[in-house]
Amino acid sequence: MSLFLAILLRFVGLVALLLVNGVVLIYMLRKVLARLHLRIGPNRTGPWGLLQTTADVAKLLTKEDLRATPTDRLLFNTAPYLVFVPAFMAYIPIALSPVLVAAHLDTGPLFVFAVLSMVPLGVVMAGWASNSKWSLIGGMRAAGLQIAYEVPLLLSALGPVMIAGSLDPLRIVAAQSGTWLGFIPRWFVLPQIVAFFIYAIASQAETQQTPFDMSEAESELICGFSNEYGGMRFGFLYLAEFSNMFIASAVGTLLFFGGWQLPWVATPLWLAPIVFIVKVYIGIYFMMWARGSLPRFRMDQLLGFAWKVLIPVSLVWVVLSGVVIRLVSR
Amino acid sequence: MPAQRVADILAAAGVPSAPSDELLGAVVRLEASRVADALAALLAEGFDFFLDLFGTDTGEAIELTYHVRALAALDDVFLKVVVPYDGEAPSVWRSYPAVLHAEREAAELLGVSFPGHPNPKRLLTTEGCDPFLRKSVAVRSAEEVRLPRE
Amino acid sequence: MTGVQSILPEGTQPTPMLPKGLKRVPSGVDQLATEHLILNVGPQHPSTHGVLHMLVELDGEEVIAAEADIGFLHRGIEKLAESRRYHQMGTILDRADYVSGFHTETAFALATEKLAEIEVPRKASWIRSLVMELNRCASHYVWLGPVGMDAGAMAPFLYLMREREMILDVLEAISGSRMMFNYVRPGGVVRDLPAGIDAPLRAWLAIADKYLGETEDLLGGNEIFRARMKGVGVIAPETALAFGMSGACLRSSGIDFDLRKARPYCAYGEIDFDVPLGTVGDAFDRYKVRVEEIHQSVRIVRQLLDGMPEGEHTSKVAKALRPPAGEVYAAVESPRGELGIHLISDGGPTPYRLRLRSPAYYNLGVADELLAGGLIADMIVSLGSLDIVLGEIDR
């Protein structure tokens, strides 16, 4: 019985984290983009427009669930969940603090990348089942993009894992405690700076944000694979996107920025989740910054960049850091 | 460039024409069937820039005006041909591809045709629309269109 | 390309006779059968800059053929003009090129003045040049921003709106309207420059070059934007001439033709400015040429403001103007190119025929030549770089 209760509690906790994160991120995205664009952003619904997202959710939930006749019913209806469920599963091994984790997996980052690699399947499915040319092109683009950028994403995570000598999030974070030379925090971003940049670029692509928002590419494909979706089905696709942003930033924090630890001082257990969340949101802010100011790549340039630049560079970097780690540890 | 010079160029190409210098500039009038030859000759003589083609309903027929320019010398020439209602003039797109849209527009709005046009579809209006740049088609208000007169 | 067949309905090839007993030509198994996709881009699409409908034949993401389908905004302005008096014409001509109304108005005023032999006071000419240059900047701003958006950059668009707002405020103070001005009439302009217009204009002049520089850093200085624009939508000089392109599109292909220099009208003969030229004729050249044109317009406005003559803003023109029978052509260099008004009068109170030589209409003619061979993403950028205004194309 207590096992069942524990599972239920964790499940509810994850859902709460995902939903609250979605609500906060939508508001944050609007306000951050507005600031970057010399606009004001939402400011009518509630104080400082804080209730805008709530109003949006209410709108999405009460909208009529429309499905065009020539769409493939089964696939069309399933696709949003196939996009959403992996995004939800990716939360499982994310450790907010040494104890606050849904399930302690020895292979945390690997699990995250593995479930997220199922997202393109749902995207292609949504694009194909919509029976719309725009959606089809959007879905195909998304698949090509995600397959190309998953490789450097995984390779870039290898560096920190090699230094820590483990795939366990707790041990990776623990390996980042303390300082070098007494004042530099032992965060892996410093020795793994190249891997960090590859990770930042690849995760921007994995979360499909400008300059890599190929599958949506508003000015070309209008809304890409989610063209024909409305109501809460669209809401799920949207929510998955925001939760992917959180995942990308959270994994980056675990691998490169010392997880829940404050620099220089020992972090009390109660403060750890707050530190972690703040770090994650700082990461998300930088992702939004890039989104607000950069133009979009063209599809062929994007794939060329992934296969011809990012993957070779990350391969060389993995070999190089492997050799250096071996030499130093001797 | 005086209109007579243009007429000489056309005469050398075997196209008879009637030149006149008007307020508009150098105007040359010729047979509708020879307009493609005339424009080809003008292109060869350095009139490299095609400005416009449009038609006017003179009340008896459709007058087509071709406006070309030599960019370097900044000489404008207006070629005018007269075609009967529902008549035709050869398409001149092989000399000036710029004319492609304008010929489609003139065809539907004035009811003339341009044999040789590679894509002779309607451009601006839908099927069944009157050639309303003709004087016989009156401008009507929205109310008149909606409520047929008793 | 073997095995590729078009699903376009134009099957003009006759079916050859088959030997008896055969149902089809024994051409073997097509191992890689692909189909072309016909995509309808527009008329409701974020990047067709109005109600343009592009029919595009795609092989994967590559454009095989493209056709511009226009007319969704056709209001029959040329026909309507035949039932308007000369002083009423501004109202409908503003709605032709709604982004730069002053240019159409001025072209019509110049044509009428030529036909009716009306003298224009020097001050009126200078005011016309002033408002046209301001309008050119506003129009180029509203081109530059959306072309950034076509490439995916949202921020420059909203930055440029800030400067455009300053110009529109000035134009509103001068003419009483932000876009549908109806200010330039045959004989001059409707009213004199209002007192105190100097301050807001100088405020804009003070920031114009600096703020535009910021936008240039954001767009032209961005590696992604350059990668998207360079070598995309190349228009060779001979192609530009063949399709009768004018304005910045023609100049970015390296052909030096600007009506303001070639046949100076209004105050341009007395003003010092440069005509920027491109070398390659790609989308990036068109971007550079237009940005430089804004800088030159700022220079022109400064000179016009400093040297604004005293005097009347209009000459005496009869309300019911009846120009003698005749035919004239007058043109101005609008932000999109040579905008001409071909006016035919039969001596009556309304024009017998008014033809608007629309520059964007001819610039769009290059679409098929320009887009074939590029990708969908290139198509959006190439089309955007032409600076099309559908109000003027459809008329």
C-alpha cells in the first residue's frame, strides 16, 4: 500500500511540476520576448498579466475539439500524446536535490535522451496524419532535424560523464562540488566548455526554437506539423515544447553547472531545489534570448551544420577529453 | 529621340509605321499584326527596358499602347496599335518577357487576345467577369449590383 | 531526375499507340517513383506580404516551378478613376500603393500639371519631395522589418516600427492622415507645412542613422541572416531588364537607373544624394541597397528641411479642372521603382483613361524565373526581398 502511495505521490508531483512549469514558462516567454522586442507583453489579465496563461488554458480546454474529415483518425488523435508522454517521462530522473527525485536511475541523462528521441515519431505522425502538405513538410523537417542533432547532444554529454565516471545524476553533481585553486567552482562547464557550447546549440535544436524552429518555421510553414490541431490537442503539443525546454535546461544544469549546489558554500538540503530551479530558469532565459534575437537557418544549412561541423567537433572533443582525463587521473 | 527616327528603325525592319511627336513623346502608330516585329526591331536597337502595355477603349476599337525605353539614352517610345473589339495582337513576350502579366490583364479587362502567350489565363478577375475597362461596361455601386433594378 | 513525373494536369504529350495485347509500355519497375507536390502558398499565409497566391510545384523542398496568382485585392482603380474628378483622385490613388501614398499622388499631380499646363510653386515642389522621402523611409522600414521576419528574426521588425511611428506622426501632422494622405493635388499641396513641424522631424533625423545602424547590426551583421540572404534569389542584370524591373531591384543588379537622377522632378534636381548600387543582384544586395537608400533619404530630408523655400504652397487651380484633350506620361521613383501615371483626357472633367504603371507588378513578373531551383525557405526570402505591395499590384 505504501508503495502504491509513493508512486502516486511521485506521479502527482511530476504532473504538478510539468504543469506549473508550463504555466510559468508561457508567461515568461511572452514577457521576455516582449522586452526583447520593445513591447509590453500581456498586462490586462490579472496583475501584470499574470493570469494570462490561466485564461489561455481555460480557452484551450473549452475549445471545440475539431478534426478535419480527411485526417487519419487514429494517428491524428494519438500523435499529441506520443509527443507529450516522452516529454513527461523525461522528468523522471531529473534530480532537484539529493533526495527530491522521482526515480533514482543510474543512467539518468541516457534515459532522458532515450525517451526524448521518441518525440520525432509523434511529430512525423502528427504531420502525416493531418493530411496537409504544410504539416507533412513540417513533420519531415522535424524528424530530420532531431535525428541530426541528437548525435551531438549525446556526444556532448559524454565529456562530463567521463570526468564524473558515472551516468548517475547524483554522482555527476557530487563530482562538481568544491573548487579548483580555492576559488573556481568545480563546475564541468569550465573543462568542458566546447562540450557545453555543443550541448547548448543541440538542445536549442532539440527543443525546436529559433534559429532551429524548422518544424514550425512560421514564415514558411505557418505552424508546421501542428497546423491542423486545435483545442487541448494543440495544448499538449505546446506543453510538450515547454517541458522540453525545462528538460534541456535541467540536464544542462546537472551536467555542466553543478546541479543544485551553490558555488563556494555547502548547500543546505532545503535550499537545493530552489537553487536548481533558479539555475534551470536562468538557462531557459538564455534560450529565450537566442529565440528572440536570431533569424532562422535554412533546412539544408542546418543539417550541414549538424553533420559537418557539430558531430565531427564533438567526436574530436570526446577523444581529446578522454585522453586528457586518462592522463590527469594517472 | 524624334518619332521619325523610330519610324526609320521600323522601316529598316520592314514594318511600315506613322510617326508623330506629341505631348506624350515619340508616338509611332502601326498595324497590330506587325507589333511583335516592331518591338523585336526596337529591342535590337537598344530599347532594352519595357515599361508598360495597356489598352484604351476609344469608343470604336481597343487601342493598345506599348511603352519602351532605351535606358542608356533615356529615350521613350510609345507604340500604338488598334485592334477591334475581341480582336487580337501577337504576343510580344519573346522580345520583352515583362509583358506577360500585362497581356493577360489587357486580355481580360478589354476583351482582346494575344496569340502566342505561353500562359493565357485570367490574371486579376474571375471567370465570367465583364471586360470592364471597356466604356460600355458601367461602374455600378454595390447596391445596384446587389439589388437588380426593377 | 529519372522516374520523376509531374502531376500537373497539362498532359500535352499524345499517348503513343501500343502494340496489340499490351496494356502499358513495358518500361520496367520504377525503383524510385516520386511525385511532385503542388503547394498553394497564400493568399492567407504569413509571408506573402498581403493577398498574394503563389502556386508552387515542389520536388521535396525544392521549387520546380512557381506562378504568381494575383488579383485578390483588385478594386478596379483604373476604372474608378474614369468617374472621378481630378481633385478627387488622391482618395483612390492612395489605396493603390498603400505603403507610400505620396508617390502615387505626386505622379498623378505631375501628369495632370503637364497636361493642363499648371505652374507649381517652388515651395510646393520642395514639400512634395520632403513628404515623398519621408514616405520612402517609412516604406523601406516596413520592408526591412518583414524581410527579417521572413528569415525568422522577429526583433528588428518591432524596432523599426518605433522609427516608422515617428515618421507617421510627422506625416499625420502635415497631411492629417497616417497612410491615406490625399495631400498632393494638381497645382501644389493641400496646405502649408504646419508650424512646429521642425522639432519632431529633427528628432527623427537625429536618431534615424543611429537606430538604423542597430538594425543593420541585428540583420546584416548576423551570420545566419547573411547565410540566408547571400546568393539567394540572384537576379542577373539582363533578367532584371527582361522583366521590366525597376527601383532597388534593378539597382541591386548593378544597373544604375534612378528617375530622381535620370529625370529630376520636384526638388531632386537641386539636392545632393547618391544612388546605391548592388553587384551580385541577390537578396542580400537588395537588402544593402534599400538600407543605404534610407541613409540617403535621411540626407535628402536634412537638405530639404534646411533649404525649404518661402512662398505659396499651391497655385490657383480650378476645382472643376478640365485639362485639354491629350495624353501624357509622368513617373516618380517610388520605393518600389518607377511608378508612372499614363493619363488620357478628352477635355472632360474626369480622365478618359488612367493607367497606373505599377513597379511591383512588373517586379513580381520575375517570380517564376527567380524561385525555380530554390528551396521553400529561399522562396520566402526571395519573394520578400522584391518588396511587393499587393494593393499596387492588383490595383
